[in-house]
Amino acid sequence: MNKNIPELYIITGGPGAGKTTLLEELNKRGFITVPEEGRRIIREQLNTGGNGLPWMNKKLFADLMFKASVHSYQEINRVNDPKITFFDRGILDTIGYLRLEQMPVSEAMKSKARQMVYQNRVFILPPWKEIYENDPERKQTPEEAEHTFNIMKETYTEYGYHVIEVPKVSVEYRADFILESIAHQVRSY
């Protein structure tokens, strides 16, 4: 554990890999969890008739997602320090999304991502076709989900994070795997 970095952990990966279900399990076990900003933004844009949707205006969607991720990071640091917190995606996921869409990443975004750091262990959920489902907020194909997984893994690695692949097992075992990986912090929780 880095004492200078808040107890913030990222759970990332492609869509439909079980991130939300895993966060719900960690929340049931008493941990603070932060839901994915992208899904919230999509729901909000659909409800208000906005065009900040990944299938309408990718740049606006990325900007909204980045701003919301930064805000969530700042709020959790302000309110919950030093409690262990798990995020469904982090600030770097927006940079990964821009790379996925072959769009430029601003120097301001890169700088902010370097300043607002999480614990070095990032947990990534691999593509899992057997549990993958589309819904009104998730329109990607399983192949796109796999490509997203690869981009997220590359992005976090490039920024110096240690990416740990979470095995394809039940949600309870996935939660156990993550908690065992940070056991020294959990014991003091």
C-alpha cells in the first residue's frame, strides 16, 4: 500500500464482464463502491433527449464521462478518506475510450489522470461471452467488448498501474480474489 495514495481501487474491463455485479457484492460486504459514470450519463442523456451518447456524439460522451469521473474521485477523497473504495471504472477509462474510438486525448486529460491516482493494483475483468448481454445502455458486440478490455489493459499499464486479471468464477469468488489481493489493507479496515 502506498500511504500517500488514497485507498481507491479500480475495477475495469470491457462491457458485460460483470463489473457492476462485482461492485454490488463488494458493497454488500460493507465496502464503499462508486458506480460507473458512463452508464449514468447514458441514462441521463436518454431521459433528457441529450446527444452525449456514445452512438451519437462520442466526443461529448467522453467529455461528460471524464468530468464525472474526476468529480467522483474528488468527492470520495473529500468525504471518505481513508476508507477502502472500489470504482466501477476510473478516470483512465475515458482515456481508454478515446483511444478505442481513435480520438485524440488532450494534454489536460493526460495531466489530470497523472495527478489523480488510485492504488497501483487495478482489477480487470476479462471478456466473458457466457454472461455478456446487451441492453439499452450497452450496444457493443462481444468482439468490441474484447477490444475494449485490451485497450483498458494497455492504458492502465502505460500509466504505471499493475493490472490484475480477475478470474471468470462466481461473483463471490471474484470478490474474495480481490479482497485477498489487498488483504493487508482489508485487515486494517
